[in-house]
Amino acid sequence: MDDAPTLLLQPGQTAFRSFNPNSPHTFLPKPQAGQHVSKFEANRLLVPGDGVKDLNNRFSGPSYNANIPASGGFYSVLQQQALVNEATHYSGRVAAWALSGRCVLKIRLMRSLLVAELSPHNPRGRRFLRELGADTWDRMIDVEDCSVARGIGLAIAESGFLRGLSVQTVRESERSDAERGDNLVLFSAPGQPISGVFIEEASYFGRTYAPEVFPVSFP
């Protein structure tokens, strides 16, 4: 992975993650108006749920090869349109209501992070993947089969100098294919939290267009 194109994310860069706050695996109850979300509880979500467990995530999880370590992946987005595109795909709702019932965490980087840049915005990304195999790009973005994508992700996680990868979401936009946005996947050892980031805000989307926004802080 030494030749992979890279993106240096700067301190203060924001990312966003959507999840179901009522799921037992990602439980984060909405506080009362004027209160805050517990940072202690929110920080639990910085521990990826996969690693040795296979959650069918595209770039992370077990490798099923004893010579390739498993890796946990924290999935977020760099642009809000990617958040909507992902939520629209999984919810089956129109974009305006795709986040209803979801919570969105606003995450900020505390220090610089170097990640692999495999989005189509970077022509070196396609060239790098083409050197791995003529059809590697198409196989990496295959919406049905994530085996090649996971192999790439686990290699990046094991590189020793790359913290994750930036890649365009495979979920289509209702408005334009040019508005898909990019996913940011950060890696950690199984069961360990993602480091170098903090959760700043939690936005709860209900039956109104505007979410309820709460700061995330310790008591």
C-alpha cells in the first residue's frame, strides 16, 4: 500500500455518522431539551462493532485468512450528501425523510490523519487500483460483493501508516451522480476505539424536517 494515493485530513476536519439511537447495539437516548448527550455514552460508539465479528461491512471485519489480521472499521461521511444517500438506500424513504428516527453524530478530528484516497476525484486512485488488476475498481464498488473492497481495506489497516480510507459512496443520489459524496472509514484493532477524534454534537431526527441538536459533553 506504499504507492496508494493519500489524503491528509487536518485537525478540525468534520465527519458525520448516522445510526439508530434506539438499537441495543448503538443505544444513545435523546436527552431532555436544554440538556446534553453524555460523552461517556457517546464515546462507546467510537468502538467499531465489527473486527472479528462479520457485520457485512464493505472495508472491514474478519479476513477469513489466518495470515491477514481482522480490523474494525468506523464508517462515517465527509459530506452531508453522502449521509443522505446512504440513509436513503437503507431506509427506502425519499431523501427528505431518510434520516427520520436516526441520530447523526458530528465528529471532529483532533490531529492530522493520513488516509488512502480511493475516490474517483483523484485520478491516481483509479490508476493505483488498475495496477492491482484491470477490474479492481469495478469490483471494489460492486454493490453486491464486498470481498475485494474488504481485502483492500484490511491491507490499508495493516499498512502501519494509513489510518483509514476515503472513497466515494456506492449509494446513488436522487439528484445527480456527481453528488454522491465520500465515505471516511477509520480503522482500529478489534474491540478498540478510534483515536484522534471526538464527538462534538448529536442531532436527533424525528417527524419534523429540522433535527434536535444537542452538545456532547461530560457531566
